[in-house]
Amino acid sequence: MMKRLLCLVLALAMAFALSASAWAEVEIVEVEDEAAESETGLESTLSDVTLAVKNTLGISDDYTDFYSSYSDDILPQWYLTWSSDTEQLSVTATTDGLVLDVYRWSTSDSYDSFYGFDAAFPSIGQEEARTQAEDWLTRLLDEDETARIDSVRTSLGTDGYYRFSGAILINGLESPVTFSLSIDEDGLISYYRSDEYDPYVGETPGSQSDITQARAAAALADGVELELYYVTDDDGIARLQYVPCGPDMVVDALTGEAVDMDALYASLSAANSSRSTMAYAAADTAEVETEDAGGLTEVELASIANYGEVMSQEELDAALRAIETLGLADGYTLKSCSYSMDNDTGDITASLRYTAELTEDRLFGYSLEEFQEYQSYGYSLTASKYITVNAKTGQITYVYTSYPLYEEDEDAQLDEVTQQAAAEAFLTSAAGEMLGESGLCTLSGYEDKSGYTYARLHNGYFYPENYLYVTVNSATGTVDRYDYVWDDEIEFADSLDIVDKDTAKAAYVDALEVTLGYVAWPIAIEDAEDDAYAVWAEWGYSYVQTLRLAWYFSGVGSIDGIDALTGAPVGEDSGDTGDYTYDDLEGVAQAEMIQALAQAGIGFSGGSFQPDTALTQRDALVLLIQANGSTPSLTDDERLQRQAVNAGFITAGDFDPDKTVTRMDLLTMLIGASRYGDAAELAGVWASGFTDVDEADESLAAIAKALNLIDGDTLRPDDTCTRAEAAEILYRFMSR
């Protein structure tokens, strides 16, 4: 995708903002003819643009300062900034006055240094915010554009707001242009449209297709390709699946031509490609002096004992140099060797760093001319090779080589057969057992000309999530990179009685929808009929993007493939999306509270809330972590524990996810992590008024009372909390 080269502009656009009081209702102002006639050039244009922006946004005349800048690099744009002692507003607009982005910021906002649990609903309701968002979009979009809100995200906190995002339709049809717009209690916070920095040039065609949907559907179906291999499902089981592997096809709505967009972009990008290199710096190691701290504990001794089994630096170096395909004999010197231990498994990893100075006789296949040029500048050129091994067994787990030059010597390249033989020779020595269960991967997307992927095989089918990957230096035949992913514990499902590919293809096509809309279409600048795109060529682009009317399959991203055993689409249910709806809230006293939390992205997936079910610690942590603005781990208890501890809800030793939680337990987690936590620890200061609270919990109970988390004269601290009660307590806290 094309990227605007306007870093300064981006910095200006994000540096300023728009204050709440700026959105006052103002009278629409028209430019008087006499004033317009008296202005010339940029002055006249700026006057028109400023008035257009003020009319669109309803900006008042209360600002004390105004300044602007203008960019005419590729697409002319104005950057306008209004400010006062307490407010700033930043707007980017086209020379026609179309607003591309808005950001507001109030300098009067007080600084709050508290970073704990501070969840709160926005001061404005979501429905009211949506109404405002829809009104703003009507005012902000061009006359042939409309908006469709696809998602709403709630930012919870004392400065809460709603972020609406979705698609911008052109002439009522889908387009690649998207928007993001945020609303708080004072109105519009920010607005952004995706074509500001990825613009589409040229005229947008009309909305009428000369090609019928049926004809387009047939052409698109012809382009569908599926491959059969194992994919891990949500339960961690590898199942055979037909996975789409074909190109991104569209059908031109005017000509009926089926076009492979991947190939089109690739052909145009080849003329505008650039190369980059990665460099890694290794920290120097130094000996650390330690003081005598007395005797060692049994835990310390047990951990230290692990190091008695490791290979020494000299032993590791000798073992690695014995593997010829690593190429360490070609001038490489060992510079460092460090050890690290996995506390859970006791495994120890050794990381070794080798370097080799480049000379005219040792260029590793790179250009002599480039080497001499860099030498003339006084550069010292060094290749580095990083190797990670299991320090107890010597098994290689990772290799990476970096070179300081870019241009390769084409005449020095070895043939493909020799390079692949070198890759397999290395894998035989480094991962012979895994290689024996693998094969050179022939699936689409694995045709990496710079390396070789050997994917795991089961019953003759690839399982590409387990793989060995090697790249070989095309001149020396030595390994430049190696890594792998392997799971000996993976369970493979039955692979008998699978549906045939034609049946799978029909099911896949049937699950998609043939849609007419606008697509991003690249055009080579040299093929343009006039010199309208000459400015893009001056900036180094080989093509520009336009919008073209086309038919295409929508919904591709939501269908992962077809289950090979059932023939059913996979991926239609994306799991926990954060949009919670429940079928069991009728007659529940806390129903509105539960639904308000759900609207803010806080709740339980599965379609039922189970309001009377006893709350477990896992349930409580899920709700609290969501309210804290994070996504709780539902499958990894270790990660859930880290999330809960880091947020301050529990200590590591208190983690017991299946334990039922009392009402006092929940209040302790919630209030303890909040800004009221320190006050809750003060003894003999606060009186709660509850008749059933122990003296030790009096301060915490008093805060719960003051925050209106609990009604009545009793708290029932030792009663098991239900899910509905937990929702009510959390809702009340967020409504404080």
C-alpha cells in the first residue's frame, strides 16, 4: 500500500486537539463576493477552506489564536489549528474543504497520577453518542458518501468515551475507505478517514455494473482454490481442513475481466521495491563481583545444580564448528556465550554470538564493488551469526545471520539442488528426528525462494503449524537462518471418510456473498493516458491507487475453510467477540445493569449470563479485567493469573480460579485495586453502618457503602456472591 511521505504533517495533525466548548451552534457563514474578489492565491483558498471547515464542524469564534500550514507535495491539504488558553483544535482538510481528520484536546484537564483500577461508564449514554456520531458523519462526509457503523468500543474511565468505526460507502456501495470517530460527553473528540494517508486518485466511476451478478459469481468461483491440510481448532486438536489458497480475485464490473489482484500488485511493486536488512546488537558481558551472603537455601542449591549438567562454552563451540553447514570455519570468531534458565522446566539455553570481518576474499556472496565503496568511506564491515542451543544436549534451536551489505554477486550463486542439499544436510544433523516426520512443504504461501520449509506430515497430509525452516547462503551453501516449531503432544483427529475437493469448494463458495462495490485498483504511472500522475513518479512511486467498480466475494475473512469430515464452513463463529447478548435475563432484577455492562464489552460469552450461578474467582476476574480495559485469557490460567496480579485484584498466592467468591471477597478485589484501596486498609477510621461486618473489614465496608455499592443495613459478607450480584456491584462502582 502506498504511504504518504509526510511525517511532519502527521506530527502536526496529532499534536493538537479540539475542546468541548468549540462545538457551539454557529450560524453558517457564506463568503461575500467582495471579500473573495479582494483575495488572491493561497490567501483566497485558505479563506474558503477555513470557512468551509468552520461550517462543517460548527466552530465558534471564541478561539484567540489560529494558524495554518499548507502541503502541496502530492495531494494538496491544509492543516488548521485553533487554540486558546484552555483549548486546542486540529483539523486536516482538502483544498475543497473536505475534513479528513479532527482531534481535540483541552489543556484544562487535570493530571491524574493514579494508574490502578478506575473503571467508569462514560458520562454520555451509548445510544445518545451513536446519534451524535451519525449526525457528525452526515456532516463530515462528501455528498456521494454515506457511513455504516460496524463496531462500537467503549473506553472506560473518568474520561470515558465511545469509538465508532466502520465503512464509508460511495454511491451506496462498499469501498475500501474506513473511518474512526470518537464521542464523549462534550461531543466529537476525534475523527479519521483511512484515505487521508492512503489516497485514491482519479475519478470515481459510477455505481452501475455492465456485468450481471450471476456472470461475476461464475468467474469468481472459477478462481477459488482449496488445499487440504491439518489445522488446529479451538480445542487444540489438529483437524483436516480445506483451506482457501487461491489469489484475491475480482471481476471488473464494466469489462467482466477476472483479475488476480495479488499478481497485479506484485507486478507493480516489483518496479518499486526496496531492500532492507536487520542488524542485531549484542550487549557486552562483564564479570559481576558478589559479596559473601552466607549459606545457600535448598531452593537455591537445586537451581544451581542444573548448571552442573550444561556443556561448557568450549564444548559448545567445538560441537557447532563440527557442523560444516553452519560455516563457522569461514573466519568466524566466538565473541560471547551466555546462559539462561527456564525456571519452570529447569532447561538451560546457551546463546552464542560469532562475528567475521568481510574481506575481498570473504564476501559471503555479496558484491565486491559495494564492499569497496563502503571501505572507501572507512566502514568496518562485519557479519554476525547468532546461535541458540539447548545447553545440556547441544541441540540447535535457532540460527540467525546478518550481513552489512545489500547487493549480491549474481555470478557467485550456487544452483538450487546444491542449496537444498545443504539445507537437508543441516537439518539431518540438527533435527534429524523431526525431519524424518516432515516433508518439503508444497502448500501455497510456502514458496519462499530464500529458504526451505519442511512441514510435519501425518497420514500423508501436511500440518504446517509444526515446521522446520532453513535459509541457505546462495554463495557459500552454509545456513544463514534456522528455526522451528514442534509440538509432540498435539492430537490429530480422524482423517478417514473426508469430503472431496469439489464438494468442499461448492460449500465454500456457497458460504460467501458476491458483492458489487469499489475496490482499490493500482495503475502503473507509465500506463497513464496523461501526465496527471507525474508528481507521484517524482516521489518515487511506480503506481497509484484508484477506485474501480468490481464484483468480489465478501465475507472471505470470516470463513477459514471447510471441515474435511463434515463439509461445513469453519470460522463463521469467531468466538468471544465482546458483544454479549443473553437469553436468561427475564425477571432478573439486575437485567438492565447486566445489559449495560454487556454494551460496554463486559460479560460472559455463550449466550447465557446464568444470573443465579455462584460466582467463581475466574468469573470475577473475567469481569474485572474486562472493566479494566483488557481481554482476559479464557484458556490459559497462568496468563489469567498474571493479568489479575498485575492489575492488583489478587496476589499470586491467592489465585484459585475455581473457588467460589463471597460478597466480601469481590469487594476486596474491586476496592483494593482502586484508588480507594489505601483508605480501605485504615483501621478504626471509617464506620460502615452495616450490622454484620467484622471490625477488620469495617473500613472496606464503609467505602463500599459510601460508593453505593451495597444497599441496606446488612452486607452479608460471607454469603456466596452470584453472577447477578457481582454485575450489580460492578455496575454501581462504574456509575459512581
